[in-house]
Amino acid sequence: MFGALNRFISRLDSDSQTHQSKTPRDAAGFHVLKNTNQELAIEPWFDFIVGINGRTIDNPDDNLFATEVRNCAGSTISLGIYSAKGQRIREVYASIPVDPPALGLSLHWTPLTATEDVWHILDVSPNSPADLAGLLPYGDYVIGSPEGTVKGESGLVELIEEFVDRPLRLYVYNHEYDVLRPVTITPSRSWGGSGLLGCVLGFGALHRIPAPLNEPPNAPGETMFEAARPSNEDGRPGSGISEKKLFSPSTTAPSEYSSNFLVPANTQYKSPSPPPPLGGAAPQNTHHKSGRKARAPQNAVLSMDDYFNEGEAKSKEMDGPSTSRASDGAVPPPPKAGGGNNASRTSPQPIPDEAQDTT
């Protein structure tokens, strides 16, 4: 099951220029130890020459390989390069000069499995020797040391034990940045934690060097995206983003305005209904019931003053005319009996005799 899955993943990863290498245990090639030709894209330690001019190199005799190169002086040859980064094979074209007819490489016949002796940094404890040396978890791989040859799973451990409390030089490759750097570390048992280095190492098939990333990740403190600032300040130089492009007003007005369309106060917009005719009466709305006064169409948006004036007019209309008629000039009615004045409370006087009618 897992074999079928691995074959399926290998087919997905293959393309026209690079393909997955089987790397059998007995496969070998000319290991590149040094490259003095700056125009030749071949990396020391990581690359092996396994083919030339479309043929696989199966003879470890370096004289045969040198003869083939000299025979192609003044022309271009193709080299099959196996890379330990991702365990892939690629094709590289190299121009052979006439004098001298050489590639500028130092080579040694070596099995391809020689680059499998790498140790993956999985975890680093704070304030440990590995932390002080600058080792990075998950991205760093220890590929060797100038102090001696390290082979097998216990090769690095044995070398570290020989340099307790002494500086040890290591070659460390980081696949995220695709760089190889020397690191000096001092193993110690008294740093305050477990282990001589204070880091967790991984070894084996699951910890091979992967193919490098196309783009390195951002360093600590760098931002991945630059957000546009909603202000009147000029954009940062080199950002390629201008304020006018981000906040340019729309030149196309909406055809219809829904009931949810909000317009700020004291802001006018073009009403979708036609304006009333000039000099004439406002058209009556035939949809209103009889007896209701038809309103002239108003602006969709009123200012605050117009809004209060309209409310005051409606309030006066609802109150109706005043009940006081003093301004009409009519005579006020006589006071009722038992009213509030003193004359109405006196008893009636008898009529004198000489004033009586004798008829």
C-alpha cells in the first residue's frame, strides 16, 4: 500500500526537466568536491555527475571521463547531475573551452548514499549550546564537519563527545534559505539542561535534505504584506500603491435606490422621480383615497431645518383654528344668574308707588 502511494507521489512530482531518482544502494557518480567555474551551476558536496552526453557513467575511471571532456573542446556537452537536495536528477549544459579543455571541477567517485548521512535539527532548547550557536529547528541540517568524517547514525554523536567543552566546527545547511554556513558550537554538560548540545536530532529516510524552496521566508521582524494606509499621507516609496488608485470615487451612479440606501444629512443626490412642473399646480396622485390632499413630490433628502419646519407646520394643522372670537367685535354674553359679580347677589328692590302704573 505504501509502495503504491510512494510511486503515485513520485509521478506527481516528476516533470519534463527534473524527475525523481531511484538512488539504488550501489549507485555512484563523480562527487563534486570543488567548483572553480563560476558559469557552471553545480554545487559542491550536494551534486554528483552521473551522466555525460546522454549516457550514464558506470565506470569509475576518471581518465575516461576526462578524455570525453577533451574530445568536446570548443563545443557544449550535457551533464546529468544528481542533487542531494530533494534527491533529483537534472541536466546541465557546459561549454568546454579550447585551451584548456577542462570543466574546472574537482571530482571523486563516491556512492550517492554518501549524502544521506545528515542530521536534522528538530528542536532547540533555550540558552543551550545549540541555541547560542544559532541552530534553527526544522530548517537546519548538519551535513558534516571539518574536524573529521561522520558516517552512520552514531557518527555525529561520537564526534560531539570528543569535543566536550571544546569548540566544534560543523557544516550546517538551511533548506529554507538555501544556504550553507559554518557553525561553531561548544558541547557542554553544565549548561543547565539535558544533552551536550541541547537539541533534538533526526536521522534516517524521513530526514533527508528536501528540495529548496522557491522563495525564502521572511526574516523575523519583516512583514509579508504591506497594508494600504487610509490616510492622506503618501505611500511608501517602492510600494507601487497610490492613494488615488485605492480611493478613487465611482463615476457611475446607481440606477435605483433601495430603502436601505442611507445618505448623510445635508447631502443631496439626484432623485429618481421627475421634478414638479414650474408655474403649475402639483400633479395629483391618483393612488390616494378620496378626501386626502395630494402632496407635491418632495426631495428625497431634507436638511435638518426643513425637517423641523415641516413638523411645525403639521402640528399647527392638527391643532385647528382658535376658539377665541374676541377679535370678531361681537358683544360678550351677559353674566349668568349666580355669577361671580356682586350685583347679581343683591335682592331685588320694590318699585316705588309713584312709579306704578295706575291704569
